[in-house]
Amino acid sequence: KNKKSSDNKNVLAKLKESFKEFSAGPDEMQIQAMIQCMINSITVITGGPGTGKTTILSFLCKYLHNIDKKIALCAPTGRAAKRMQEVTGFESKTIHRLLEFQYKSERDDFDFVFLRNSSNVLDSDYIFVDESSMIDIFLMKALLDAVDISSKIIFMGDVNQLPAVGAGN
């Protein structure tokens, strides 16, 4: 038996146990997606409206919270971040706010830094990023720089979402 197969079974058993408190649990495909989120460093979940991305997010956040994992939820827009928070019940921020955006000076709107970076990484075991198609290459680099090597990051989105405003479609 390989270790990965054994790990998957352990994760699956723990996940299924946690679903007992809900009247309707996720389907098998959603459970497999959640397992991938828990064992891979980077996971991408895509699908159009009604395909179960929100269900995966909600169940996984509750499960991770129950096993004392630190989670961070973010999105490129305030509206998307607010929606994540409404759906999950957990705090969600814009990516800029998560990375602690700050202007270097009051006189220059284009001179800014992120206080969360490779020298001051995010203190989260799991980072969920919604509407990831809208993130430009510069913001994505800043986000990835701030992710600790031991953290897992889950990008969620829809191929039909708006592309990034900046470079990096």
C-alpha cells in the first residue's frame, strides 16, 4: 500500500464523519475535490454557476475550522469577498487587504507595498482565492510571495468570469 492511498482514505473518513451534522452532504465528486484541496499544495477548482464550487468551499471551511486549521478567504474584489463571507460564515477579505496593502507615502498613489510578503508570510494553513481569473500577474505574484511553503492554496473560479484588468489574462 502506498502512503498517498492511505492518506486519502484517512482524509475521506474524517471528511465523511464531519458531514453527518448536515442534512444534505456533498456528492462524491465534491468530496474528491475536497480531498485534493487537503493533500495538494495548490488546487484549482473551476466550473460554471451551479456546479458546486460554493458547496465545496462551505463544507471545507467548516471542516478545517473544526480541526483547528487556520484558513484565509480572499477575492480580488470587495463584492466577491463579501459573497464568500456570506456563504461560509467566515471572514473574507480582498486580496489587497489580506496582503496588508499600504501606501509608502501620502503623495504618491502608485508607490505602495504589501506588508505580507516572502519575509512576512500569511499565517494560514489554507488560503482560498475566489474569482482567480480576475487576478493580474502582479497581484498574483504578490499573493504567491506571501504564501508560506507549508500552506495550501485553493484557487476557485469560472472560465467565463471577467479576465484580469491588468496584465496576465
